[in-house]
Amino acid sequence: MKNIINVSLGGRNFNLEEDAYNRLNQFLEHYRAKLTVPEIQKAEVMQEMEERMAELFAGETSNGYRVVTLPMVENVARVLGMPDGSSESWASGPSGASAKKLYRDLDNKSIAGVCSGLAVYLDLDVTLVRVLMFAIAILGSAGVWIYLILWIVMPVADTPAKKCEMHGVPPTAENMSRFYSKK
């Protein structure tokens, strides 16, 4: 029989086996030590990492009644990887690209980030998308309505995980750390 520890991770409660809890602490401490962002941003990075881990654990547990086990923690650590891209036996990330998702890109916005988000999603130059959107708006009011609807409907890529999804890269620790410097 194993001891169960109740923890809050990324704002969600989970029950972890004691060995899973110890491994999770080890991973988070090691991850924090490998971060290359300024000290002032480390708390934000760690919060984002915990939120992503909570999402992954929630996907593996049903209705919060299952216990998070050591293999689950090791799998999540393998998926997320380390911020420096080091390949440790329990912390190397996946190599394949993810499907792109459509988000508004606030890092390169002119007005609301709609055109820059479309440019990233369609792999086009942002200037070309802006010129096309401007031409559509000038030619008729439909362009203005299209832009306004997209502004309302498109979610904002406001976290490094969402920025990874927007660019079609897996939301690993290494990839998410690329987007922290752009804040």
C-alpha cells in the first residue's frame, strides 16, 4: 500500500502516490534550475509549466478520482522536456510537430493581432495579409465585418503554450521558453 499526497498543481487538485510526488518535485526543481530566463520571470514560467502539467494529468485521470502514478509523472516529464533541450532519460520531449491552431498574435499586432495570427497560421508574410485585409476593407464593408468577427472569435495566444500551438510546435519546455522573452 502506498501513501497518497493531495497537491495543488496549476490551480487543480490531484492525488499523487508518494513516489510520484517525489519525482514530480524532482522534475520541477530540476526544471527551475535549468531555466535561462531572468529571475523575475521564473515564477511566471513555473506557473505556466504547472498549468500545462495539470492539463496533462487531468487528461489521464477521470473525474479526479484516480491517483496520479509514477509512470504518469514520468510520461508528462518526457512530453514536456527541459528548457535547455537536454535529453535526460525521463525528461526528453517529443520531436514531431503539432497541428497549428488559429490564434490572434499579440506579439506582432498592429490593431488586434488578427492579421498576424492569420499570417502565422497560413505561413504567409504578415505584410501581405495586412495588405489583403486592407484591400478587402476598402472594397466593401464586408472586409470590416470579417475583421471584427475574427477579432471577436479568434482566441488570443497569451501564454507560451498557446504560442507553441499557434506556430505548430509541441508545447515542450524548450519550445515554451522561446516565447517568454517576447513578453
